[in-house]
Amino acid sequence: MSLYRLTFSSLLAVAAGLAHAETPAAELPTSLPVITDDCGGAGCADRRGWTAAQVQAILDGANSNANAQANVNSSSTGENAHSQGLSMSADGTQVVYLDFNNSSPVFSAVVFGGQLLQFPSYEYSQAERDEIQRRIEADYAGFDIEFTQTPPASGVFSTLNFECEQDVCIDFGNGILFGRAQSIDIGNQIRDDSAFVDANLWQVLAQLDPSGNFLSNISGVPLENGDVAATLSTAVVNQASNTGAHELGHNLGLRHHDSFGSPGNGIPTTGVPSPLAFFPVFDGPIAGDEAVLHTMASGASVGLGLSGSTSSDRFFSERSVIKLVAGERSRLVSETSVTGENKKVHLRRVVAPNTILEGDNADGRLDIREALIRGEISQSGEVDAYRFDAKAGDVVSAEFNGFDVPVGNPVIGAITLFLENADGSSTLVAQNFQNFEGFDALLIDAELPENGTYRMEVSAPNLLSFGYDENGQPTLFPLDETGNGQFRTGDYNLSIYKVEGKPGQGVSSVPGA
């Protein structure tokens, strides 16, 4: 790999040469690979194909983080303790600073033949900055989030940096990274986190092919009347807006699977993620093609390509709304209050704005019912059971957060849903041990077969899976036998929910925020 350090004028000459002399238009790639690991920790990582050593490294990292957090928590009191994630509740307006200032006039990109070139950093016009802010504000309208382009003089705030903060974000051979969030922060406990957004790809494409065709083909933005500058600006603004909302979403606790929708339709028909990406194999509905419209969609979650961020203005899904509301107006209940003889969980109404601009639930209001539970598995082999009443045809989903998104001592859990029969027996309805990303469990859109009482069980099995072999058998990793038994106990959040679209006027914002 060779490095060329170029001035702006010499860069244009080299770029023109690459496009016209060394790389004829017919040989320009028609697509570029996408990097989908865009958040801190294991929550955005595809566990399939990992080796046992890689799994162990992730477990070691989780153990180190847990020890570090325990040290912080032991010395934290009052407001500072709250900011470290000891509770989950609203904490005032979240301020987000949009930083469009470049720390360097140039950036590096790996282009044809593995050449590492330096390009001038994209300079956002004030009109572009204002439009990006307007669009992100529109995505988060109804939630208690305030955006500014001026660094706040005081107080805690989150930051979106509009430049690459990795060594290389653009690599034609290995993938394009549009941005990365600091973490998946359930409940928005960390109020001063950051993320970066990189939209420099489109400038690279325009300079490698000054005709604008390369830019238009990859971005999906039409090249009208040969106006390359206008096409470039449109691609940059569209992508920076979508990616900014997406990465901020991670820092507010959202994950890629929150793009799935509409609720009841399961995973997309794109084949991404494959049913084989789940453990056990996903056997629910496969009709969730609205997912590509949603802000948290990614290449890993729905097969979204680069143009998915440039050719449309995405919006938050119903599943994302549930978590955004919980970050502002949590109705978290303790395990002890809903378990035990004759106790049942109530899926309570979540009052939330309707963010759906297109699709099944675009008109009317969202009828969201959720039980959000904080629990603990205190010993290996423990099973926590949550019983609730439901009707035939109800579609129930559940998400376990305990490892990828730790809420205390990390635990790797599984969730299983049963119907309790009149004769005292139970019928398995649905189950999940591992999601397609990371190790937290996700039960998607289980249709309930009859009226009755259902039981959601949470456990921490000894075996976790990181994919399937060539014979379709799961590759299993034992925790106890590898010295990782501590991940069979710990703290978790369990969300059990269902969503329907209903006629009528919904609220414009989260009440009480």
C-alpha cells in the first residue's frame, strides 16, 4: 500500500488520471462493501464465524468493563451515581452538539489497487449544516432532545462529530464506514457520550470520476443536467442526516434490530439477517420489509446498501419509539414485584408519538403495550418466570439486555415463551438464546395461538452459540467449562411488548418529558 500526500490541485489531477487514464468508466465498481460494526462493544458485532479465542476475548473485555464500572459505582453518589447508570429514568433534556468543524484539512482513503490517498476534507456550507440539523431534529421530534451547532458553555451534552475518527473510514476493498457510536446506552444513562459521522465518500467518488456518473451510480442520487456539485451536496446532506440520527440512536440505546417492522411482520425478506443468524434458527414471520425505511436499518440488519442512506430520508420505527420513550419516561418495575405465586405482569400502555411516515402504521396512533422489568439471575440454573394474560392473535416480542447492553453485572441470558395449559402443562410458543448481533436474546413477533395465560422465562444457559457449521449444527461455547461461569449470573432488563396501529389522534410528544 502506497501513500500519496497531495495538495488540493495536484489531487484533482491525480483523481482525473485515476478516473480517465488508469480506470476507465467501464471498470469503475458498481458497488462498494459496507462496514456494519458501527457501535462500541459487541452489540453491533456479527457473532457468526467467530473463533473460540475471539469469543473469549469478548468475554474478557466484558469482565474488565464490569470490574471498572463496579469501581466507579462504589465511589459514586447522588447525581453522579445516576449518570453512571444505577437507575433508568428521565434526566432532563438531552442536548446534542453538532460539530461540523474539521480537525484536519485532509483525510485518507484506500481506493483502486490498494492506494492510500489523501483527499481534502468536505467543507459543509452553512445551508447544508442547517438542513442536516433540521432533518435530525425532525427525526427526534416528540422526544426531549435539543440540537445546537454552538458548543454549550456549560452542562452535560452529547456530541456528533461530522468527520471520520478512525484511521481510515473509506476502503474500496474492505468496506465503507459511515460512522460509529460510543456505545449502545440503554435508557440514555451516559449523557456526555459522542459519535462520529463521515460523509466524505461522495466527494471521493466525485473526484475520482469528475463526470459525476460514479457518484450518482453508487449514491442513487440522479445526476441532473450534469450538475455534479448539486448531486454531491444532496448525497452528503442525505447521508449525514440519516447516519447522524442512526449513530445518536445507538447512544440513546437503540440497536439495529429496532429497524424491524412493522411489528408482526418479523424479519425482512432480503435474506439479511438470515433465519440462520439466530440461535435457535428463527422460525417466525419473514415479511418485515418496512425495515429498510427505518433509521436504525443497516447492512447487517436488513441488507441496506450505501444508497440506503443517500436516496431516502429514513425515520424511526415503532420498536425504536418504545426505547426512546423508556429513556425519558421509564416505567421500569422490579422482578420481585411481578414474580411469585398468583402474580402477573401487566403490559401497560406506553404513550408515545407516531414517528411512522410510510407503512402499515403511518396513519393514526400507535397502541404500544409494554412491561419493562429489572431482574437478576443470582445463581446458575435459576429461571425467572413472568406470567401475563393475552389473547389469540396477539403478537408479542421480547428483548433481553444483560451482556451486549449491560445494566449491572453482565449476564448472557435466554428467553422462552410458553402457553400455560388448563391441565397444568406448558406448550412452547417461541424462544431465543442469541440475537444475530452479539449475545443478548431477542424474541421477534411471536403470534399467540389462543386466549390464556403465558409465561416468559428468563434463564442463563451454560452454552452460547456463535454460528452454525457446514452441517447446520450450532457451534457451541460452554461457559462453566471455560472458566466463564460468572456470566451465568447477573442483572438484566427484560422488555415484553406488543404494538398495533389504531385510528385516532396520537400525542405529539412524550408526556411529562
